Amino acid sequence: MKGWMGKFRALSLLGLLALVLTGCGRENLTALKPKGYGAQTSYDLIILTTVVMSIVLLVVAIVYITVLVRFRKKKGKENFIPKQVEGNKVLETIWTVIPIVLLIIIAVPTTIATFDLADTKGAKDKLNVEVTGNQYWWHFNYKGQEIQTSQDLYIPTGEKVYLNMKSSDVIHSFWVPSLAGKMDVNPENENTMYIKADEEGVYWGKCAELCGPSHSLMDFKIVAVSPDEFDQWVNDMQGVDPKAVAEGDTAKEGQELFNEKNCMSCHAIGSSPVQVGPNLTDFGNRSKVAGIMDHNKENVVKWIMDPESVKPGNKMTNNYPELSDEEASKIADYLMQLNPSEVTLESAGD
Amino acid sequence: MSIAATQKRGFGAVLWDYLTTVDHKKIAHLYLFGGGLFFLIGGIEAMLIRIQLIKPDNDFLSAGLYNEMITMHGTTMIFLAAMPLIFAIMNAVLPLQIGARDVAFPFLNSLGFWLFMFGGILLNCSWFLGGAPDAGWTGYAPLSTTSPGHGVDFYVMGLQIAGAGTLIGGINFLVTVVNMRAPGMTYMRMPLFTWASFIASVLILFAFPALTVGLFLLMFDRMFGTAFFDVSLGGNTIIWEHLFWIFGHPEVYILILPLFGVFSDVFSTFAKKRLFGYTAMVFATMLIAFLGFMVWAHHMFTVGLGPVANSIFSIATMAIAVPTGIKIFNWLATLWGGNITINSTMLWSLAFIPSFTIGGMTGVMVATVAADYQYHDSYFVVAHFHYVIVGGTIFGIFAALHYWWPKMFGRILNEKLGKLTFWTFFIGFHLTFFIQHFLGLMGMPRRYWVFHSGDHLDTGNLISTIGAFLMAFAVIVFVINAIVSARGEKAPADPWDGRTLEWATASPPAHYNFKQTPLVRGLDPLWVEKAEGKAEMTPAEPLGDIHMPNNSFLPFLFSLGLFVAGFGFIYQTDNKAWLAVLIGGMAFSLAMMVIRSMKDDLGHHITKEELEREAD
Amino acid sequence: MSHDHSLNPETMPHDPEKATLEGKNKFIGFWFFLGGETVLFASLFGTYLALHNSTAGGPSGQDLFGLELVFVMTVLLLTSSLTSVYAIYHMKNNDFKKMALWFVITIILGFGFVGCEIYEFTHYITEYGFSFRSSAFGSAFYALLGFHGGHVTFGLFWAIVLLIRNAKRGLNLYNAPKFYIWSLYWHFIDVVWVFIFTVVYLMGKVG
């Protein structure tokens, strides 16, 4: 008897422990604290289904425990032969019908929400961003805005932003748990979804479909700023002069190296459509280096010198001329200066 | 033949016997050995995965090796561990439960096993030949078509060969059930395990060909330059996803239904009660199987199929909860009012109910499309399918092994070790996987080589890894139990006061199973006789000659040919000289087929006199 | 059960292919197998339908297909199905010689079909440069047709092996099921061809 009770105590304790120790996860990463329309819709359904299913679990648990307590073999009745019951029509009907009713309770709001989240009819008048998934980074092209950027996607709060997603290589999946559920990024067809952030913030995004060795390192950010700030950001980004000369000696030399070493054959600064590698227009303001490392010069140099050690299987390794530490440092100085807008991560409260 | 008698013969003779055997009971031993071996390998892979995830930004495994590990863990556990272990149980028990002397096609039974074994070995050879497959067990194109090296080639060839074996096994059990039942064993008197195995075999028959085609397309894209999944030439990678899941979802039910059957038999035996709602149980199983073919796209909710398709597949998926619920309540009703004995077998079976209910509960949750956008490909899904596959299939396999070990080997597994295995595994299992629901919702996608220290996922992963170690310990204890059982308590014919026909013959049975085919007079035929005060079954025929099939070495050789040809296929992309190996292997296999066709195999007879002599 | 399975007109059961347990097992087992084969071809048809417009700038079905040849192939294969029915009719009457004769005619028709198919493929490759590497359509076309053609070829060799093995001893209850399931296999291949004719050629030509 002790064993059984112990099991249940262990189980419930475990669940509690898990929640207490970890809370609901990291703010702006967890799906358990929704900050956007899609995530909220999903969250409501998560709660509904959990409640309904917990009721079922509770009923099963009560019957189960009763069975174990009442009908275990008892001393003195070892040879008792129970009545051989064939079945019971009424009971069997009950436990067929009730689940059907419960499922309808779940199915109706599910279907409504599914159609709602797939409704992209309003896309025409809104902000549309072409999202391209690449091994192992994300590219964003603001349609009709002449803005190209990578890794950090700026959006205005309070309105739906439509994402037209396609992959340039293998299948990826676009997931920003705090804002919306995920959608696959396929190589053969464009998928459209929308996101809407309720409040300002920097939201963490992850790739959710196995795409190679660095699948777990394909992080990106969504930076939600107020509509006014967003307009300013758009203005600043559109006004970028890719040829603008850098400030400071080392940065200037870095800029020259950047051009000499042909970095521009893969990377672009400004609205050039080149996207073999990430667009670097607002590199200086990125939240992370390569999506995962703290944003500082040291890490930029580390990436330039040995990208393979940071993201195994990336496409940059061995595809650029050899650089000395000093050259890399100068290029890093230049890149850190690419900071065209006043609207930054701090604007989103990060 | 008892184990003692076997031990008297030389090792070579025993080995030759097993290499050529067509006896379903010995093939069950082979499947148990093969499946068990791959289960241990898959378990080691799982442990390496959990060690890698014990702390943030860990570098215990490299990124590439980690992807190989998750791919091989999934592939091994599904195709090379769970399936063959289920086949081991089916082979050991199903013919006995219907009062048959063997399966319908003993030769094909052996062929099915050797194809599985050689396919599994071929797949695992990849570890030593440049790296294992690394595109996930689902092998999504174009990651799988563009994956460098030969890893995915081994995946394709290994699964193709092993899959052929499974298909053959499925057809064999179907025909066995249709044609080989003892007199009086009508369909609606069959034990639930037989029923569930029968229905699972139908699923195998209709699901595996889709995988065959999928693997074929993948193989041609990788090895011969076709363009099925090459987008630049008009290919479409979603076709792979469809084919894979048209196979893959029924596969889930192939993995669970036979164990539903096991639990039904076990509950009925140890509660000393007839199964509650037998007819409903049978039809619920059929309904689950039928619906199982209608729901494959719920693995593809995020692919972009559109809200109409998503909603239809969502509702169809939820509908499966109804027959599954019927089963859970029927099991509880079977136990209700019973006289319940709790031993190792029952511990696994009783633990199954809450564990699987949680798995079913999260199953409905992931079927909820708009919420699944969050669950999909996250650790929530990892938790969900481990709750159903471990909490259902693996618990069921352990229950079945404890239950039928006496029938398979003539010995009873040690209770103390059995309980130790159960409790450590049970606690470890929930410790490992319960927390993963939350990890998923907290933003951890599946197949992640590392998580970062800022992600707040440390504690959950640590707990999960600790649980995994407990499970590993439990499995080691079970292996020890299995080994020492060779000297354990000898089993009588009917150690559990059983109800079904397998308990009406010796433990282990003679190789012809029943000296006289029994006459079945109702559901739970042995129980019917016991209730009338009889000790054994009434025979349906007078004692006479028994016709038995001959052993054959051809299945082994045939599979060996395909195994060799597999290497030819894989390496001809590097060097055309390997085409010779390819053709040689295929020709060898074809020659074995022709020999089989040319040489009559009429079997042999055990005469009445021999049978009478053995009785003395 | 006796060792002697040989037949004569007196002991001839109505369905020799199902007269023994082994025969019954083969009979039902093969029907199950054909169920699996149905899924196999359904998957290939699905793949073909998904990709039949993905020509990647290469030739399409409309450019390639010539219905005359396909019509001849259809006639050959459907006739062979009929002749295999005659063969089984004679098997049931325990007339090995006539059965063998009709089997041979069936095999000849089958080889005619395979010959046409080889000609067709060669024609596509040499005249249009249309191979299974040309486009996703090419891959799907050759996969579906190749699987079917492979089945036909395998069936032909299977039938030859059966005839050679049993040429000297005639029919008995051991080999009757083998001939019978071969005929099932052959009918199945025919049915698949009817679908290929409709889905690939007719729909491909009409568009």
C-alpha cells in the first residue's frame, strides 16, 4: 500500500517542484506568458484543454485509486473467484458519450482559432516582411520599403505584421513563443503568418525544425517598438548610405579591408538584395553576434576568425580570404559602427 | 525442448539450430535477443543525449555527433527495438493463444527476422564507416537529401531491408489468425492480445508500403540523381513528409495496439475476471486502427496545409480519444470487483494506466491545432510521445516479458529484481519526461544540441537527465534478472492461473505446441474448462501424426545477400566498382529465391508413436 | 495429411489451389500482399500526381506521350490477363499441357509489353533527352512506370521458373496454389496498368 501512495506523492511533488524551480521560463521566450495575439490565442486553448483533460485525469485517478484500495487480494480471501461480468451497456454508453461532449467543447474553439490564425486577408494594407530561412540565420526584407536586414526583426507594436516565409535551403521553422506559434519555412512554397506584439520588448525566436548541426544556434530576435519609433526606424534605415565613411582610423581601415576582401559579395549594407550571408546594415545594434553570443567586439572578432567554432556547418567557413587578428579587429571596429538608427534595442526596453 | 536439454548440445549445434529455425518460439527468442540488443544500443544513445543536455552550452558531444545520436536513437528505438520486441511477443504467444502448431508461413517468419536483423546491423555499421545518419529519424528532405557523407544512405538501405522484414511478419500473422485457429476459436473468442496483434498487422500491411516508396524516392535522389525532392528541378519536399507520416502515424498504433492487448489479458488474469466489455474492446481497437490512417497530417500542422485541412485532421485526431477512453474505462471496470494480485507483471500494467492517460491527455492537447503551433517540434511533443511510447509500449513490453517469460523460457523472473526494475524505471521515467512538457512550453525546441544559460531551461534539463540515469539503472537490473533467470525457479505450465490457451500447454511448449489441437468452448477457453472443474483442455482431434515444417538456412542467406547489396548501393556513388557488389548481392539473393522455388519443402511428420513415447 | 499431393481427374477437388492448408495460407496471404501492393502503387500515383506538372522547363507529358504505342501496350497486357484466365481454367480441369500452353502465350504477350516499354523509354531518352534526372516530373514518371515494368518483368521470370520446375511432373496440390497466386499477381499488374493508362497517359495527353 505504501508504495502506491508514495508514487502519487512523488508524482505531484515532482510537478510542483518543477514549477517552483523554473517558474514559467524566461520572460519573452516562454509560451506561458503570452505577449502577442497568436501566443495568447494558443495559450487560451492550452488552458482550456488542460482544464478539460485534468478533469478526465481526475476521474480516472479516483476510479483507479478506489480499485487499488478496495479490490486488492485480501488475507483469507485468496481463492475468492469474482463474478465474471461481461459488460454494462449503460456504463459503456456513458464513457463513450461524455468524452465526445468534452471533445466538442474543445473542437469548436480550436477550429475557430485555427481559421482566425490563418486569416491573412488583411495583409495587403499592412506591413509585409519577406522572411528567408538560411542555414543558420534569418533574413528580413520589408516589402516595398527598401529595407533589408537580418537576425533582428523590428516591428511596430499593436498591429499585425504579415510574414511571407520561404527557405533558401532546407526546411526551417519560425518560432517566437511569446508572440505566436510556429510555422514551417519551406523551400518550395511561401507560407504566410502574422504576428502582433501587444507591448514593446525584445522577443526571442528559435528555429524549430531540424536544419543541420547548428539548428540549436539559429536564434533570432523580434524587436517590438512603438509605432512612432518604428516609423523613425524605417526612415533611418531607408536613409542609410552604404558608402558612408567610418569614423576613427581603425574603423576606416576596417571599412577598406571589408571592401578589399570582397565581403560584399555575400554581405550587403543598405537595401542591396544580396543575401548570401546576413545583411549588415544595422549590425552595430544587433542583440547578439551570430544570434547567440553577447554583442561585443571580442565576439565579432571571434566569429570572423573562426566561425566554425561558433556555428558548426555554417556557410562562411572557408569561403572568405584569410585574415590576421589585427585585420579582423579592424573590420570588427567598422562593423560595430554600423548603427544607423536612434531606435535600438533599448527603445524596446531591453 | 527445455533449456536444460538445449544446454546438453554443443554451442555450434544450438547456433546452427537458431540460424535455420522456423519454429515461432525460437524466432521469438531471436527477436527478443535482436530487439533487446538494439534497445540497449538505443538506450546508450539516449543517455549520451541526456548527458549532453545536463547543463547549458555543454560540449560533451559535438553538434554533428549530437544530430547523429538523436537520429539513431529515434530510428533504433522505433524500428529496431520496439517493433522487434513486439514481434518477439507476438511470435512467442499468438500461435499458442489460438491453439496453432506454428504460424502460417514458418519460412517467411524466419526470413522476416533475418531481414530485420541484417537491416539493423547495416544501419548501425554507419557508426564505424564515416558517421551515422543525422537528419532526424523522420529524415525530412532536403536536409536528408543534402546531408553529406553516407549516413543517410545507411538509414535508407537499413530501413528498407528491415521494413521488408516487418511487412513479411505482418502478413504472416494476418494469415495465421485467419487460417490457423483451433476448432471453436471463433474471432469473437480470440484473446485481446491476438486481436490487437491481428489489427496491428493490418496496419503494418497498409502502412509500410508508403515508407517503402518514401525511402525509395529518397534513395534515388541521393544515389542516382533523381529530383523528387530537388526544388530547383520542380521537386517537392512535402511529398516526403506526407509519405513518411502516412506510414508514421499508423506506426504509432502498430507500436501500441499489441500492448493494449497485453494489458487486457494481464488485467483479466490477475483480477481473476473476464475482460469487461470484450466486444467494445475489440471494436475500439478496430476504430483506433481505422482512424489511425486518417490523421497523419497532424504531424504537419505547421507545414502550411491551410486551416481547412488542419481542422479536419485535428478533429479526426481528437476522435481517437473516444475509443482510447473506452479502453481505459473498460480496463478499470475489469479490475473493479476483482481479486487483484499485484506482482511485477501487474505493476507494469497498473502503472501503464495513469502514465498512458497523461500521454493521451497531452495527445488531445497536441491535436488542438491552434495550440499545437506552440507544442509542435518542442519538448512538449518529446514529452508526449515518450509518455505514450515508453508509458505504453515499453511498460507493455516489460509487462509482457514478465507475464510470458515462463512460457518462453520455462523459468520465472525474479520478483525482487522485477520490482526493483519497475520502481526505478517508473520514477525515472516520470522524472525524465514530465518536466519536458514545461521545457517545451518554456521555449525549448526538440533536437536542440545546446540550450543557453540565459534561457532558464537549466533546472528542467538537469532533472530530466537525473531521471534518465534511473531508467538506465532499471534496464541494467532487468538484464541481470533475465540472465540469472536461467537458473531461476522452474515454471509450471500455468503459473498465473491463466485463462487463455497458451497456459494449457507446457512451459516452454514442445516444438509442436499442442499434442492434440484443443477444442475451444468459449472466451477464455482454459478458464471455461477450469470453471467446470477440468484440469486441461478437451482435445479436438484424436492423437495422430503432426505435420511440421523443415528448418532452412535460405532466409539467412537471402538476407545476407541484400545486406551485401546494401553496401554496393551505398558506395557505388563513390566508385562504380561497387556496382559489382550491388549486383553480386542482389544476384545471390535472387538465387536463394530460385532455390526456394525449385526445391519442394513439404515438411516432416512427427508420428503418433513418437508422441506417445515422449509422453512416457 | 498425406505426402502425395498429385492429382488425377477423380481426386481433383473443385479448387485445387485451396485444397490444402498450405494452399489456403498462400491464397489468403497473397491477397493480403496485394493489399500492401495497392498502397505501394497508390503512394507512387500520389507522388506522380503531385509532380506531373513540375517539368522544370523540360518536356511535359503532352510533348512526350504517343497514344498509339500505349494502346498497343494496353492491348498486349490486357490480352495476357485474359490468357492467364484460360490457363487457370485448365488448371482447375487438371490439364497441365493446356495450362502450360496458355501460360506460355501469356508470357510471350508479357514480353511484348516489356519490349514496347523499353522502346518507349529509349525513345524518350534519345529523342527528347527525357530521363529520370531531367525534372521532378521525369523522376515521378519513371518511378511509377519503372515500378510497374519491374513488376511485370519479375512476374515473367517467376512464371518461367514455375513452368520449368513443374514441366515434368504436372499438377499437384503442392504446386497448384503457386500457379494460382501467380495469376492473381498478373491480374493485379493489369489493374495497375489500367490506372497508369488513365492517369498518366490519357490525362497527360488531354491535359
